[in-house]
Amino acid sequence: MRRLLLSKTMNTRDLGGYPTIGGKFTAYRKFIRSDVPFEVSDHDIEILLNNNIHTVIDLRNEYEVVRKPSALKNSKNFQYYHCTIYGDGRIPTSAEDVPVSYFEMVEEHSLMLPIMKKLSMTEDGVIYHCTAGKDRTGVISALLLALAGVQRVDILADYQISQAYLCSMLKEFCENNINIPAYIITPKIEYMETFLDMFYHKYHTVEEYLLTIGLSNKEIINLKQKLID
């Protein structure tokens, strides 16, 4: 089952189960994407541990971390890492700016490198999250799925499903921020598709990108092996 039903998150799900070009599937219990787990129950902890999750990567900025700390940060059951991703969760200024903001994230090599290193080096599973789990988390997820050999249509589907899971939250946000159009914060397929076009135009493959930012061949192989069942 791909979705994890934690008590206080809306968008927590496993990257496992997607078919790859090589005829295999992405592995379950290795990479979990999520919105911020700001509150967790004992049952939530049990769910994560039963799914082999022992590492937490928080992609948010310092302000977000202070305002709404991850409930997993000080838990003895998890190793917590704060790895800010470029853009600090900025809200794009237009629909055209959404994929540009995604591309800006991958262009900040010095910030992407420690994230990818930690994803490749952890022996057990990882939960990585931003605030809503759709943009910063979505970019990381797209790169991981592409590295595993998942077809574009499934990468796009994995991205867009956040719209369904976050529907009520996005609606509330727009009601409280009337100057921000709903289409800017809604994960639309064309946003991710345009980002992928921009990414592949420059880097050609995820492997080439990871080498460019400083990951070693061994680390890339480790990451791919973790991704594929």
C-alpha cells in the first residue's frame, strides 16, 4: 500500500511499487515522501518503524522549522537532518514561474548534494518532507523516480496526486491568502512536465546531474540499488 495513514499528515506516501523500464519495480519501505509531521502519535511511530523508516530529512527553511517543528526531530527512534532546499518554499509569482522555481532548486548544487548524499548512504528507509509535501518534496521524488527508471507518466501521476490529498488544505490556504491564485499552488501536471523538460535539456540524465553536483559513482549506484526492488 503506497499511502501511509499518519494521524496528522495528509500527503505521506511510499515511492514503492512503480514499474521501471527494466521490468522491475521501485522498492517499498525505502523512501517515504510527506508533508510535515508536526505531531505524531505512538501509533504513527509504530507505522514508520514497521515500514523500516529510521531517518528524517527536513527540507524546509529555518523559519518553517522553528514555527512548526518536526515531531520526529527529537525522537530517539530517528536520525533527523535539516537540509534546506533552495527557494525556501517561496510561492511562485505566476503559473509560468512554477516550473522555473523547481528548476532553481536543482540548480543550487551545494544544497542538493547533502540531500542526495544522505538519501544514498542511509541503510534503512527515509522519510523526507517539506511543508505540504508537494513542491520541494515533489522535485526530490521526481529525481528519485527518474533515477530508478520510472516512466514519465508515472512520475507525473505521483506528483499530481498531491492535489487530491491536499485539496482541503489548499482550499483553506487560498481562502486565507486571497491575493494568491489557486492555480499557482495547485500541483498541475504541466508544471512538473515543463520542469522535467528543462532538467533533461541541461543534464540529459539524472546520473549526469548527480555527478555534476558532486555525488560519486558509488553513491549513485547505492541510491539506484535502494530504489529498485
